[in-house]
Amino acid sequence: MQLKLNEYLSRAGFGRMIAAAVPLSGGLMHRMYRVQTEKGIFALKLLNKEVMKRPEALHNMVMSEKIAHALQGKVPLVAAAETNGSCVHYFDEQYYMVYPWLEGRSIFPTEIRENHCAKMGEVLANIHEAGISVDGVEKTAFVREEKDWETVLSVCRQEAWASEIKELLPEIENWQKSGCLAAEKLSGFQVISHRDLDPKNVMWQKDAAVLIDWEAAGYINPWQEAVECLFYWADDGRGSLNKSHFQAFLGAYAKGRSLSGAPWDEALSCGYLGMIDWLYYNARRAAGFEDINETELGREQVFATLETLKNRGKANEQMLAWLTNRI
């Protein structure tokens, strides 16, 4: 592995390694390494081979980095380095991306404070108000993806997670239906944004936030993304929402972008879709339909996502009450 990384880095123009690559934790899809070469320190991403087999995967990855580059100077971020005319490189049956090394760390619920939430509200409003367009990035046409739960669950019928999903399937179908109706309504108004501002995708240098991991970037309804971010940053880490964090985020967002006429009901309903997609992907992972080496990671994410889904109904009611009182 070290020899392959060294050869790739040299050929791509990043220099030869002068120390062993160090694996980084935290990635749920791809593998990351800290590498030091004669030209500097970089974060090296090895893209998931199964994901990259999808017909649209390479195009989406390239476009996501074009979005990041287009937003440089408008919000603090790290984008992939471009060499030989591309940010994504293929070498020896593996796709790679390289990023400038950033000193900092992600913070998570229980560590998150009001100032962090206010900063994220400000950053999100700046992205939504930037109004950028990028050649090759198309608006997201709403398409309902059918999921073959029966096949996935039949393979792992003895697993505890499979039983939980099977029991929850009627509710999952209802959430999917209401979410699709809401998403169809909201799809008429979209902006280009990050689309995955989970705390793991924000690096902090003291009180300064830097956005990383633009893989999901594209068009999205801004109200839908604002609600998703509120859930991320107002999460108290104990299964409830922190109102002061909610107020700090939304208050800062409102300074940069008017909340008038926000369709909060639909935005909340849309929130189920991403979780259901992530649950399905990880159920396929756990069942061995994706990378066979990622079955345990799939199980972990299935249980975590199931817990979030089961709590979302109550959380939506709380969030809607706060949102409607806020205006």
C-alpha cells in the first residue's frame, strides 16, 4: 500500500513521501491518510471502489469539487488540489484525491456551543445567498428511488438489525411517501450548496470553521438544508434538541437570509429521505451487497440510523414548534 501511495503522489506531482502514510479515522465512505512528501503535508483520499463503479460517481465527484472551488473566497473551505487538469485521479485501479493539510479538528454534540452554531448559521446563509452556478452541475430532478428491502432483509434475516427494519417498514414507507411529496414541492426552488454539513464535515481552528468533504455538493432547496443543519447543530448528544443552539444557528442564518414564507412543514418532511437512503445503503453494506470488507461498518450505521429515525417524529414536532414561534 505504501509503495502504491508513494508512486501515485510522485506521478501526480505532489512529491515523494518522506514518512509513512498515517490512516485517519472518521470517514464513513472512503479511506483517508495523512501523507508527508518533499513538497508538504497533504490529506489523501482513496475513493471507495464500489461507489466509484456507479455510472454517475466520477462525474458527481468532479462536479462537487468544481462547486467547492467556485465557493472559495465566499466561505471558508478546503477543496481538492487540481493537477493535470483534474481533482480526481485514476491510478492502478484506484481513484485518488489530494487536499492541502488542515490543522484543526471536528467537534460533536456535547462539545458544540452556541458560538459554533451561530458561525454555522452564518456560513450556511452565505452559501445560500452566493447564488453560484457551475457548468455541468444540473438542478436535481425529483425521482423516487424504489428500494428492494425484501432482498436485502432476506439475506440477513437472522440479524437483529434486519428484524428492526422489517418491523419499522410500514412507518418507513409512510415517511418515504410524505418525504417524496414534500421534496417534489420544494424542488422548484434550489440553490447550489454543500448538502452535508454534519459536524464531521467541519474543521475548527479555535472558533473559525472550515468546510471540508464536498462530495455531496449540488443543488438543494435551501429551507430543506437549513432544517437538516439545525438538527445536526442543535443535537445535544443525548437524544434531545438544545433550544439555545437552535436559536443561535437560526438567528445567525436569519441575519443573512430572510425567513419569511419558509415552508417548514415540507422541509421537515424531506428530512426523512436522506436518512432512509443512508439506512438502505448501510443495510446493503451489512448484507454484503457493497464492499464485503465494510459489513461491520454497515451494521454500526444501520443501528445508529434506526435510532435517529425512531426519534425523528418527536424531534420534528419540537423543531416545528420552535420554527413557527421564531417567525
